[in-house]
Amino acid sequence: MDQKGLATVISGVTVPTRRRILGSLSAALGASAFLAACGGDSAPAGGSAAAPAAGGAGAKGEVRWQFRGSDEDLKAAQSYLDSTFGKDKPNIKVKLEPAPDGRDEKLVAAMVGGNAPDVFESWTDNVTQYADRGQVLDIEPLVKRDYKADDLKDFYDWQWRDFVLPSKIRFGMPKYVNVMFTWYNKDLFDKAGVKYPDEKWTHDDYLTAAKKLTVAKGDQVDTFGLMYPVWSWDRFWYRLEMFGGEAVSDKDPSKPLFDSEKSLQAFEWVRKAMWDDKVMAQRLLLAPMGQSFNTQALFASGKFAMVEDGFYPFSMAKNIDKKIKWGYSHVPSGPVKRRVLGTTDGWVMWKGSKVQDASWELMKYLGGKDYQVNQTRTTGLLPIRTSVLDQWKKICIEKYPELADVNLDAGPAAMKMGYPGNRVLFKKDAEARQIIAPALEKVFIVGGTPVSYFKDIAKEVEAKMK
């Protein structure tokens, strides 16, 4: 999740998708169209910026960092940087700027106009609209210059790998780690006499438990056994991989595979649980389209016995406020393997920046141990550095003692197990999303459409990739 999205969750208003900013397809597509209209790969106004010089000793200037978070978090980050990085690098001034509403379109316009922030925050699904137009600096040469092999061992292999796009550029520095887990309400499990989930659970166990945990009176469902936002663009694909399918070929990104037999089996598992068995939450029963709902608050109220979503220790402790006993568990393994979304949220440098040396020094600091510890103290999110993990758990429990009983160890365990990751991108990813996203909504939000419908959708996508 991007930081502004995280701040929204923490404030208690969330939607069923991880990335609300990506919920508006028109915004991303509009940004792409705007870039095309303004010359696509042409250099930003004002001429091309020079590449960073060798070493950072002479780095200087003012770095504008577009910050995706609450005003409170922005002020705290600015204060921390001024008292640490600012003293160590007196020739570099960092100015944090709040990301505006409609960030994507406005950022694109600023890039084309030659006045974009030097550092901004993005992730794989979002950054391609800038990178594909030549607006993102490839930091791989800088990494090779400034990091030793042993330094890179402190990052998680899967996350570090996924920061490389199909175009082969390394688009940024990791910011934090988020991984999908199963949240479970211990009180509801105890009441239903269902054993708590563990690493041995399969999808059969998952569905059986969801059925036992669902509480309904006629057509009125008081408690859904499971909440899983399959309709979300960044959440449907990994279940296909659990069943042995794929969204798109990793060897040929123009070839959609979400219509394969195994992929359709995964879609059917979800469709049946949602529409036939009625044990998986239906979007329109939670709130009308266009209106948000608080997943964590609904979980705390007993509306969901299990939720498949991200790893947010602090915000969950705050929102749940000891109303229930709960815990984290690994998402059960599919028939073929265990696979979930592991995020690639990171700091990205605008290629047109006139202060690339200074920007790179900032990015290295943000990805370093000291800032990662500070970020953990503020958010409780998993750090990108393995060397900070031991401190992470202690920090979380000191802040919210009740977190000692929610199985925080599942987070580090997932890092070591290596099953989280990001999806393979389509050759023309924005165009593919324009076709697939409405299809997901038709099948899993509106209902009444068989999963065989995805065969027709795959043909449309393949035609668009040519």
C-alpha cells in the first residue's frame, strides 16, 4: 500500500482494495494518455538532467520529496530528517510536500512541464505509467556503485528482485514491506469450535472453516466466514498462481493465461464461496459502489471471521482497540503452492531532477537502518532490512502490548519462506487493466456471470497486446 493509502487505513476509513489510488482506472489511463499527447518519451522541459556524479560527498541542493501520508506523519518525518540526515548532510535540504488529490495526473503534468518533485513514492502497478515514458531514473548503476554484495543481503530477495521492471530498469528503493495474511477472530473461532489456522491449512480447510464460521438468518448474513477482495486489480492474480495458473505468461507478457483450466479453477473456488455458498463477503452487501467501508472496524465488530488482507499491526491495534481477540496467520496454501502479494512500495527518483546526487543520498538514507527503525516506531510496518526485524517486534509490542498475542512472527516468517511477491506485468499493462478490471467487477461484485466469461476477456486482452 502506498503511504497515503496507509494513512487512510490508520484514520479508520478504508476500502476493500489495497490501493485506493489504483481503484480509479481512468486516472491511470488518463495519465498515460496525457503523456502520449505531450510527447511520450521526450525529455522534460528544461533539458535533460545530468546523471549523478561518482560518490555523494559533493552532493548539494534542495530535494523535493512528495510525501504520501498524513499531515502529522509528514511533520514528524520532516523533523526527523532535519535532526539526522540534515545534520549529516548540511549541503542538502529536504523539503517534504504533501501528495495532492489526483496525484498521478498532476505528477505527470509536472514531469512534462519540468517541475516535478525530485523524489516521489510509487509501486510496480503504478510506476509503469511514468517509467514507460522515460520519466523514472534507473537506479541500478547507482546501486552497483554504492552498495556491496553484503549490503544487498540485508534486503529481502523477493522484494529487491521485484523492483526491476520488464524494461529492466530498477525503478526505486524499497520503502517498507506489506504482505497479505489471514486475520482471524479468535472469539468467533472459539464460539464455533473451529481450530485456529496454521501453516498446514489448505484451501479445503479454508473453505470448511469459512462455512462453519458464517452466521446467517435467512438471506441476512450477520457474519461472513471470509472477506477477500478478489475484485481488486492487485489481488486476484496470486490466487490463480496458488492453483497452478497465471494471469499472464512470464515468458511472453503479451499472452494472457487467466483463461487456462487451472486459473479458471481458482476463479471458480472464489465465485462458489461468494455466490453459491455465501460464506465469502459480497461487496455490495458491505456498502454501495462508490462508498468506502472500514474493513478493520467490520472485522472488530464480528462482520468477518477471517479477512485476507495486509499486515498493519499498529492500525489494527488502534482500530480494534481490544474489542476482540485476534491473530495473523499465513494465507493457506493452494493446491499447487502458497503465494500472496508482497508489495513493492518504494521511493522513486524523477529522471528530470536537477539534484540527482542529493536525491540519491536521501534515498539511500531512507532505505537505511536508522530511518527504517524510525519508520517502524511510527507505523509498525515491516522494515525492508532484515537487520531491523529483531527490533521491529519489540517496538510493536512496546507500543501496543496486546500485539504480543497476535502472532507477529508470521511476518518475518513469510519473508524467510519467500512466498510473497508481485505479479508479472502485461506487455501493455494499463490497457490490460482497462479490460480485466471491469470483468472482475462483473463476476465478483455484480454476480450472475460464470467464470468461463474470462475466456472471452482473455481474447480481448491478447488482441490489445498486439
